[in-house]
Amino acid sequence: MTRFLLRRLGWMAITLWVVFTVSFFLMKAVPGGPLDRERALDPQIEENLKARYHLDEPLVQQYVRELGNVLRGDLGVSFRLADFRVNEIIAQGFPISASLGIVALGFALVLGLSAGIVSAVRRGSAADVGLMAAATVGIALPNFVIAGIMIILLVFLWPLFPAAGWGTPWHLILPAFCLGAPYAAYIARLTRTGMLDVLSQDYIRTAYAKGLPGRTVILRHALKGAMLPVVSFLGPAIAGILTGSLVVEQIFAIPGLGMHFVEAATQKDYTLAMGLVLLYTTLLYTMNLLVDVSYAFLDPRVKLE
Amino acid sequence: MPTPRQPDLDRYAALLDEVRAIKGVSLGRDAWRRLRRNRVAMVSLGFLAVLGTLALLTPLLPLQPPRYVNMARQFAPPEFSQPEKPGITLGEGPDARRASLEEGFGRLDPVSNVLLAIRVAVFGEWSIPSICGTDQLGRDALSRLFWGARISLAVGLVATLVSLVIGVAYGAIAGYLGGQTDNLMMRIVDVLYSIPFIFVVIFLITILSAEATRQTLHLELPAGFEQDLEQETVSPRLGEAFAENGYPLAEGATLASETPGERWRLSQKEGRSYVVELADGRLRVVTETTGRLLGASRIVVFFFVIGAIYWLTMARVVRGQVISLKNEQFIEAARTIGAGRRRIIFLHLVPNLLSVVIVYLTLTIPRVMLFEAFLSFLGLGVEAPDVSWGLLANEGIKAITPVRIFWWLVVFPGLALGLTLWALNFLGDGLRDALDPRMKNR
């Protein structure tokens, strides 16, 4: 296990380094830089600024300096949001995005699992057909379309939720739902298939024959077997929630990392954008690693190589 | 040799007839038969075929011009009556007609121009009424849906094809060569796999639309120039004002509204594009260099960048298939005859991969289209005045206000996207079941 973890961490370091290098050289390869303002700067001022930000050094030296900074955890200064270091912006936005993501994942799991279980147990009934149709809709529609429809229905037609912003739990529910909906749909389908497989097994029949109540059979015995595909889907689901948050945070005006990333992208704030890319890569890799490790715990037949 | 007796001849003749009547079933036909029994997949296939044909023939359809701005009909709900100003004026002679068509439809390639000419000849000024309503600038939503379909579908197809070519070549080579080369190639794929490409792509697109210079100049313009900004082509008055201030404009510069009433993008075919902002009753011009990489526009870079993300899964799948096919007898036979490596890979292995490749094609296209919609939604994808479904969804959501609900701007693009993606997914599932070699002859 330790060797597996060490090897994975090693690959993460290599991946991050590749991302950093490629982004760095791309940034430098493109004309124009972060110091361009709307009015042309006085040449002396421009020189001073360049010297302060080390932009007049040879390329390789800049690269080594940046790499050293990043390794020490210093992601630099944001070029568009004056007076903010990238680390500060991340510290501000991360808890917000994290809570949104966790609640969205929670929605996805709870809704998806219950829909899948109900569908599988009452196979062929109206509930099954209805739930699976809803799941198909959730998969087909992109999350910004779902968000738009939800806003029209639940904010303006029947005013239940606030339209945008952040602060109270009420602000959390609608965005988290829109973010998690496609994954809930996928998980519902996966759970249904898994449950249908498991429910036809002999040991389930034995459990029923022993006289156990239906709920115990399903929740304690069947669910564990059906969970594996859901757990392995969690990796891509988390990746999707991270990327989906870009759009959802824009629509609901939530001041999280997603919105900062899009703004950095459109405002050409390279340091912030690169810092966030590195952060997202790390997050994604860690989540995938956790999912793989938990897989080994859930299914004793799986060996980590 | 003595001639066979008559009963034997009859028996042989009967056998021969029986054998002739049996038709061998190829893999393809077998798969098609299985697919036909899957009703959902057939419905999806039909829907996609119809959509594809309509998208190809869009200039031929009697739709209202998608770029014709008519502020009087702003935010009109779906209606079934003809609009008063149809947007295509054919009256005053060939030049006026061409100008009106260009204003409404933009500059098109030769084939589309021919189709457009046919449409004008057949339908004249009549167009289908706005059954999907109009948007913020009074443009017909139905025609924008169709013109947007062209771009969304084109991006989906081309980007997927790019990823297909790269993925199949890479996977086939890695699988066939095996050993250390295979190991190395797959390690590269693993590293690339764990990079959240979506962020890198956004980063890339940002960089590629870099501004080289940003200079603002304030133009003094004669009264009434606001009307000039509502037109799609730069009026002579505006052109003169620009030239006087030191920014001569080329022939045929176009104006596209980015934020209605505030911001316009002035694009020229060659050279700089400008962003024009109206602030405090005066005009501000911000100069930017166009975001072109190696002479390619953003859409083309788009194709390649998106294609470059999705080839990884294709490469992995193809490699798996090649490894299982590598040791088959027919490959050994080819090697014995003296076929070289390249010939074996591309002539023998690749055709046998077709079934896997087709399935992944149909499952990747929706993901690519979704990604394009996603990027356009964020403003990083297709640029105005081009339309795509993602852009339409974006405009729809931006237009939602608590006072009036313009549901048609959200529902119809959403429906279009949803139905197409749905159909593609179901077709992909159906194809996967149909082409599964374990289900042969069932």
C-alpha cells in the first residue's frame, strides 16, 4: 500500500511539473504581457515594473525562479486583481467552492442512489419508468440548461429560492442541485443496473428466505455489491463537478474558485489562471487516488498494483 | 468418365440450388439487423439523419435571416404570423439585394451562396414566422437555432474526427509495437489523462486570444452615429471618422454587437479588430489584434484543441483491441508473406478496429458538443456574429429577469441540445450492443 501511494504521488509530481512547464512556456510565447494597460506606459516605468517582476531576465532564469516559488507554495501575485496574492484569492474562494462541491456530490449520491434502488426494486413499474426517464433527461441536458430551467421555475415562477449570491443555506440548494443533477442521473442508472444484477443472486434469495425485512436485505446486503460501479464513477463525477462549477458559479454569481478562474481566463490574468490550473490538477489527482484506494477497501478481491 | 445417372444429377442440382439460396451474413449486415430491432436506436438514427440533412441544407430553408437586427421586435414571444419587416429586401436591384442578404446571413462559402440563391428564387421574401420567438436584438430564434446547429454539429464531428485519427494511430502503433515503446507511450497517456484538460484548454484559448496592444482612443463623431452602430456593416460616416483618427478601415468591415447598447466588435477580414464602446454618449475604441494562431481563426484552433483532449480514451481502447488481435493467425500470415509493420498496422489491424471505433465515435460526439456548448457559454468559444447552441443558451440565461420571463430563449436551445445529445447517446448504446461480437447471430 505504501509503495502504491508513493508511486502515485510521484506521478502526481511529474504531472504537475509537466502542466507547469507547458503553461509557463506557452504564456511567455504569446505576444503581449500582463503589464499592458489601457494607456501606454512611460518607458522608464515599464522598465522598473519589469525589473520588479523579474520579467527582464532570460527565460530559463525566470522559469527556475517561478518553479522555485511554486515549490515553496508561493503562487505569485494576481495581475488583474490588484493587491491580492494568488494564495489569498485561493484561500478566499476555496471554502465556498468546496462546500458547493460537497453538497452537490451529496445530492448526486443521495438522489442517485435512492432513485436507482427504487427503480431496481420496483422494476418495470411506473416509478421505474418515470425515474429512468428523468435520469435520461438529466444526462442529456447540459447543466447550464438545467440551471436556466430551474431558475425560471423555482426562482421566478414559484419564488422559493434566491436567484443568486451566497451566504445562507438557501443560496446553496439550487446551485448544488443543478451542479449535481447530471451525476445523480448517471448514478441512478448505474445503481439500477448494479442492483438488478445483485438482486438476482442466490445470497439475496437466502436473505429473503431467512425472513429478513425487505429494507434490511436491500440496504445491508444488496447495496454493498451494487456500490462498486458507483464508487468507480465517483472519480469522473468529481472531475465533472469541478468543471461544472465554472458554469454554475457564473450563473448564480457565487464568489468561488470557478468564477475566479473564468474571470482570470477572460481577463488574461495568467498567474491566477495558472495557479488555479495547478490547484485543480492536484485536487483531481488526489480525489482519483482516494477513490482507487477506497475501491481496494470495498472489494477485497481488488489488489492495488 | 461415364455420365452420372439421372437421379444423381437431380440430387446435385437440388443441392446446388439450396446452396445458392443461402446468403452469407457479413458482420456489418448482422450488426445492422440487430440495430434495426432496437427501436430507440432507430428513432435516434432517424432524428439525427433528419437533423443533419436540415443543418446541411439550412441556407435552402425559408428561414428568416439570423443576423437581421430589428429592435422593434425585441423579445417577441413565439408567434405564428409573418413579421412586418421580413429582413430580406429583394426590390431594388442586384447590389441592394446582395447587401441585404449579406447583412442578414453574413458572408458564406460558395455552396451556401448557391443554396441561398435557390431559396431566394423559390421563396422570395417569405419566411417561416418566428415560432420560437425573438431574442434581445429582435433576431429570429428559430433561424438562429438552425444556423447554430451547423456550427455545433460541425465542431462535434470535426473535433471527434481529429481525436479519432490521432487516437487510432497512436493506439495501434503502441499496441502493435509492444514492449518498452508501448510502456512509454501508455505512460505518456496516463500523465496526460490526469491533467484536467478542460482547464488547460480554457487556459490555452485565453492565451491564444491574447491582446498584443490595448489602446483606447476617444472619437468625436457627428450626431446620430448611434444608428450606425446598429447596422451590421460599417457605414461610410463611421469609416471616415475612423480614418480621420488614424485607423483606416478596410472594405467590408462588420460590426457585431457584444453587449447590446454598449459594446460592439468591429471585425475586418485582414488586420485588426476593434472593440467599440459607447460610454457617456461618446465612442471609445479599444484596439486589439485578432486572436489568430498561425493564421487560423479561433474556430479552427478549437477543432484541434478539443480533438486533442478526447483522443486519449480512443488510444487506450484501440491499444487494447490491437493487443488482442496481434496474435491472430491472419496477422501471422501477413507477416509470413513479408508485409512490413506499417502495412500490417494500417491495412490489416485498423479495419478490424472499426466496430470499436464507431461506438466511441458516437459516444464522443455528444461529449465534444457539450464541451463546445460549455465553452461558448463561458464566452470562450464561438464568437459573435457566429452562432452556436451554447451561445444561444448563454444569451437565454442572461436574458432571464424577474419582471418578464423569456422562457423561449432558454427552452428551445435547451431542447435542441438535449434532444441531439440524447439521440447520440442512445444511438451509441444501440451500436455498442449491435456490434458486440459476443452477440453474433442472436
